Amino acid sequence: MDTALEEARAAAARGEVPVGAVVARDGKVLARAGNRTRELNDPTAHAEMLAIRAACEAGRAERLTGADLYVTLEPCAMCAGAISFARIRRLYFAASDPKGGGVIHGGRFFSQPTCHHAPEIYEGLGEREAAALLKAFFAEKRE
């Protein structure tokens, strides 16, 4: 999660919402990314999406069986769908997202009967730091 938090801090420095993600397998980082929606003018350029895309490209495979995803904020429904389709083994996320989350909030993507694969889910790892980054970012935007 430390690497995902580094990516979140880098995203904030770029003016992006501070969310970072890391895909790892067998203790090795396959890909890491931070939000780039504004930079790329792409609403799908969430940290999770970018990290999953990069890991798939690096592994030359459409699935990441046996891989784990670490992300600093509860994934939205779009990212939850990508996590499912990529067959991520475990999802670790830091801060929950009552407004936009799609895992334990909102649509609860992995609980739907149409979900073909649900990862093991672990929440709260690094929550304090991730939440503090988000709060500081949005407080600065409101000034």
C-alpha cells in the first residue's frame, strides 16, 4: 500500500484526485499508477484502470489471475468491473468511498448475480493516510 500512497501523492501534485493503485503478484510489482483523468482528458483514467491496463500489457494477457490490487480509495463501479474481468485475486483498499464507491457502497458490484468473478476484499489498509490525502486535496480546492 505504501507504493499506492506514493502514486496518490504524485497524482495530487499533478492536480489529480489523489488516488494510487498497484498491481502485484508473488511480491513483485507488475504495474503502478495514479489518477490521470484530467491530464489525459479521459474519464476512465482512474488509477486502478491504468494499473490494470499496464499490468495486462506487461504480462501480455487479458487476465491477471493470482494478482492483487492495492488502491488508496474504494473502487467505483467501473473499476470494480475491470477488477472482475481481469480476475484480480485480492483487492486491498485504504479509504472507503460512501459517495462513489462500488464495492462496499453504491452498487456493490461484486455482490451482483451478474458478476462473474469477485476478488477477496480487504479494506482499511493505510486508511488514515489515504483519507488525509483526499481531505487535504479537496480542502485546498474549496479555498
